[in-house]
Amino acid sequence: MANPTAAMLVIGDEILSGRTRDANMYHLAGELSRLGIDLQEVRVVSDNADAIIAAVKALSGGYTHVFTSGGIGPTHDDITADCIAAAFDTTIDVREDARALLAAHYESRGVEMNAARLRMARIPEGAELIDNPVSVAPGFTLGNVHVMAGVPAVFEAMVASVLPKLTGGAPLLSQTLTVHRPEGEIAGPLAELATDYPDLSIGCYPFQKDGAFGANIVVRGAEGRQINAAMTRLARDLGT
Amino acid sequence: MANPTAAMLVIGDEILSGRTRDANMYHLAGELSRLGIDLQEVRVVSDNADAIIAAVKALSGGYTHVFTSGGIGPTHDDITADCIAAAFDTTIDVREDARALLAAHYESRGVEMNAARLRMARIPEGAELIDNPVSVAPGFTLGNVHVMAGVPAVFEAMVASVLPKLTGGAPLLSQTLTVHRPEGEIAGPLAELATDYPDLSIGCYPFQKDGAFGANIVVRGAEGRQINAAMTRLARDLGT
């Protein structure tokens, strides 16, 4: 059976302006790989309602799961929750269980629960909360869309809350062979290997180090025995 | 006049599988910001022809420029050039000027010009070559799509070849104020500032450091005087 599929939507001007280097995509990609959920597409859009709504609709219809990152904080530029509600054509309002979580948290810290903070209790109708052990304000799952915070520590905690609830597939196994020869020399044997092992994904990722070219050949698949056979042949063909 | 817009398409299983952390998106985003070209969307897709062609068509139709990264090497999984040709409904073949560049390069290094390497001279009809001072094999521009390599050193060199040919806009200026208070406390004054300065983009990027929450408030716009005024008010309102 084919593995479940996934897409990620990163929401935020800070990535597109070059201010911040993405960390959440890298984290989620690794976690999904281990779980056997195939991350097939990532989109990064700005804090623009039309762009967010269009991307949520497109990705939600195309993949088993969608994971979003960013835009659920207390400030004016945090519009993700409203956009998710709009994409699913549902309403959004302060929800009592989310409000109670925040109220208890702020009270224990002697901090005022103001209007801005109350915004973080606004949850679309029909959603399920995602636990946030770092800073309490919850994420949520609506339909097949899992909505999480952008701060990496909080995003990672929410991913850890959500993933155990999902049904994974066959974890993607992989082995890597590093070859200190340019890609152009190994392309022939690699293409033949790819033809002979249609169930494996054989990727060649070139690098340049100390002025010399090399490549990491990554063989991925669901069956360890098949990967072992391909790696043995690869090592023989490339004389490593 | 509004700035030119851009999208980026990152092609490659290595990002989606969590094997590699993206570097090219971060580099391009910074360069475009300086040039006054607004990067508004990024998509990451796997080495799958249908996915690449669909993304190229969608992005090419939606933005002034599209920049792609990855999939133009000599190996079997390098299918970007063929996909670009398909997206533009044009032909692709070995082109003499590209072949000559590669032949001279390999001859000077005493390396064989084999079938795999010749693949890198396959250029869609009507494209213009992009200079590659690092490893010679060229990128190309077809229509509004700039097709570049995925290896960061080569990608960056190609970006440096392409960008001076493009017409930029007003460079996006920005100033950042770091506040060591949680977002929930500063959200009110920030929202008022955003209302009073509709021409500025005011983003709030929370962080967590040594257990305490803080935020970087980034004010972006085309006019330095306006940004200065907003920053002065911000410092006064937030008492920093």
C-alpha cells in the first residue's frame, strides 16, 4: 500500500525577505520520513490572506496531511487561524477550552490576559486543539490541516504532539554512498541501476569540497534487502 | 510603481526527505530583497516531472520572475531542463554553444566528454544561457524562468550572473527593534502602528532565549524617512 502523503505550508514574510533561514521545514521533513509519511511538496507564502487561503485549499485537496507553520501568535500580522477557517468555509471565535488554558497559564505567571493574548484562543469551529507544552497557546487540527506555530521550539513541540496521532506508512529506509568523483563519471552506472531497481529511488547529490567534485548517492526504499543489493552493486560498479 | 515580483521553485527529493537543509532559498531571498524584487512564494517539489511542470506553469504565470534550483546535472534524476521545455511547450536538444563550453572545459582538464556530460548541453529552444563560472555547465533563462543548479556554490554563482541583467525596484529597507518582552504585551501598540503606517510592513517575530520570550519587530518599506518615524514611535510606545 502506498504511504500517506503530506505537504507543508510555511507562512511568513521573514523567510521570503531573507531575514530568517528556515528551520521548521527541515525538522518536519526528517520527522515525516521516519514515520513513513511522504512529504511531497512545500510552499512558502507571505502573510497575505488570499495567498494563504489559496494554498491551504490546494494542498488540503492534494495530500493526506497538510502541516502549517507560522502566523498563530497574538499580533496583528498573525492571520493564519482566520485564513484556515475561511479556507474550510467555517466560523472562528474564542473557544472556552483554549481560553481557559491561556487564562490559567497567565494567572500562574502573574501576567495580564489582554485582548491580544485572547486572540490566541480563537479556534475555527470543529477543530481539535494541538498541545503546546512550551508556551501553552495551542495549535489546532481542522480536517486534514495541522496548524502550528512558527517559533522553532514551539513548532517542534507541536509536531511531537501531533505525529503520534497519525497513521504512518513504511518508514523510508536509505543508505548513502559518498563518491569522490564528479557526477559526470558515475551517471552511466547510476542510470542503469535506477532502471534495474524501479522500486528504489536513487538520487545523486553533487557537492564541491576543497575544490574537488564528489557526490552523495542516496538509495531510498521500503525494503532493506533491496537497498542492500543495490548498494553492493553500486560499490562494485563504481569501484569504491 | 510596484516592485517586480518573483517566485522560487526548489526541485529535489533531498530537501523533502529531510536529508538536506535548504540553503539556496535563503541566499536568493536575501539577494532579491537587496535588488527590490519581491519574493512572494517558494515551492519545493520532488524530482517528479508532472509536479515540476505544473509548478513551473503556475509560478511563471503568476510572477514577474521565477528562479529554479536543482536538477540540471548529468545524472538520470536530473529532469529539470526537459520539464521546463515541456512547460513552455517547446523542444529541447544539445545546443552547440553549450556543448562547446563543456568540451573546452573537459578537454582542458583531460577528462572525457561522455554521454552523461553531454546531457548538460541540452537546452530548450529559445533559451539564453546563464554563465557558470564554477563548473562551466550552464543554466538558462527561458521566458521569465531562470533555471539554475542546486549545488549551493554553483547556484550562488549563477544568481550572481543573472541578477545584474534584471530590472529591480525600490530596494526594501528595514529596521529591526529587539524587545525582551513577550509578544502578547506589545501586540496592541504594534497593531495601532500598522494601522497608522499602511505603506509599511510591520512584522513581529517572536523568539525564545534562555527561557524568556522576546520578539524582533521588523519594519519594512521603501522610504527610509517613514521607517525612521515608525521606529521612533515604536521605541517610545514600547518604552525601550
